[in-house]
Amino acid sequence: MDRLYCPARFMLVSDLDYTMVLLSQHMALFFFGLITCCILRGDGVIQVDHDDRDNNALLRFNAMWEAYFHHDSLLIFSSGRSPTAYKELRNEKPLLTPDITVMSVGTEIAYGDSIVPDIHWEQSLNKKWNKNIVTEVTAKLPELVLQSETEQRPHKVSFFVEKTNAFKVIEVLQRRLIEKGLDIKIFYSRGVALDVLPRGARKGQALTYLMNKFNGKIPKNTRVSNAQEELNNQNILHAFERCAAGIMQAIGHFDLGPYLSPRDELDSRISSKIFRNPAFEVVDTYLAYEKWLRGEVEESEKFIQIMKAKLHLSGVFVHASGVEKALNECLDALDLGCGWIKFHLLRL
């Protein structure tokens, strides 16, 4: 990616609703997500359960990623969600902005906050694919019920079908589409959802494309423990941390880098000594400011003095809106904001 000046140290790929993957140049492969979490290195997996309703685990992971990995690593979200459903999730959950987003079961790849599409990937899926023919053939199968319009994409046609009819429908549909000269695959999931895709599509293939594009390496003979055929493994270790916090536990378990979140007071003190860097200081300062706004700081005068000692008073604070203000003016105004969002759920 343009923001990195050298090859990425890690490529972290997350299936937002179920699984996340972390790939490094040392052939380490990780999986974790908002709902379930498993981590794989070689032939071992750590799997954790779900339920992160307050987003605490996700926020802890966010702080860790921004403090220790963002400057030299890539974050990729890989999801079956359509662009519309992905944007809805971003409005619901405090997700970081990824470098790359893979959507619609791997049929769409986009870059940055503006979600700029990868035209070359889309063109590669056009071989022996014709959405009009797929629509024409599926219209003759009454067992198939079209999903919402937002789920219909250039290289994905999605339906609902009852489990009792699925096997027969898939057999007939596949035969008829092949007879029409198409090279397709049919993906049936959760006992209800059926997707018709080009043969070269799916999230696994999209990841391979990205690794080749950025001169990465794909681990060989490696499968993980979820239900997707390209992601399965027999050896599982169960993490006691929940959701996104499981990836931090795994990074520590495999000794692959800093794993303590600046959001945890004890972790913050330890990390500040071992892994001190400019990114950590920025994250740590924002987290301290959040605690101040939430009224979670007991000795207010001491807190202000610590902040003044930590920051260079000739510095400039740049607001997200672009407005610039002298740091000493911001610190002098701290008293006015103590406890301002005490009864709000807002987290920075």
C-alpha cells in the first residue's frame, strides 16, 4: 500500500462476522473476528467464543493495532457482506478503517477509506461469467428466492433456498449453467443462503490474488477450523479471551509482537516501557483524554500536570476537522471538559 515504505510486516485479514486471519512473512497464519476467533500458526489453532456487545474487546484490539502494528502492517477486512451491508456494519461497530476491503464473498476488492475498487480483480472474474444468463436460468427454478437487491452484485447472484430442496436445486442449477458455457461455483451456507459465483471467486482466491499482488507468500498445507472448505484444521487450542481479545492472547502466546492493549492500565504501563514508540504515545494520550472526558480520573490536578509534562507545549493540536490549536491552550482548557461524557457510551 502507498502508506507503507517497505513490505508489510503483517497482513491481518478479518472476516468481520466470524473469523480473522493474520499473515506474516514468517508464515504465521491467524484467524479472529467480531463473533468467533481462532488463530493458526503452522498446525495449531486458538479459538475463542463470541459476545462482545459493548465492543470492549474490539476497542482493546483497535488500540493495540494502532499503537504497535498500523505503521508497518496491513489490515484487511474480508467479508461475505455486500458493500451496503459492510457500510451498515461500520455505522454500528467501532471498526478501524482497513487498508483493503474484500466483500461479497470475495468477488469485490477495494482500497482505503474511499473503497476504491480493484478493476483488475473484477476483470479476472469475467472469464466464462455472464450474470444475465445466471438470472435467466435461476428464474426457472421456483425453489430459489432472490435475496434483497443490495445483495445482488456484478459477480454474485444470491438466493434463499430451503435446506430440504438445496441439494436437488444445486445439482440442477449447476448442470444447466455449465450447459450454457459458464464456469461457475455454487456456495451454500447457513442452511439457507445460496450464492452463484464465477469459478475464480471466493475469499480464499481473493487473498491469494492480494498476496501475489503485494509479493507475499501463502502458507502451504495450512487449513483452519471454520466451516469454509479452504479454511480448516484439526488442531485447536481454546483461548480464554473473548472475541477480538483472542488475537492479542495469541500474539502473546506465539511471541509474534506486542499484544498488550494500551486500553488496559497495567498493560499500558508495561507496554510504554517495552514498546515505546510515537504511535503508542499518540494512542496512550487519546485514551487518557477519553478517561478525562468520562470522569474516570481521580486526581485531576495531578493528571493535568502529567499531561503537561508529557506533551511539548510548543506543539500544535490538529483537530479531525483540520482546525489547529496550540497544545498549551488545549491543556489550559482541560478543566472544562472533565466528566463531559460521563454518562455516554462514547469511546475514542
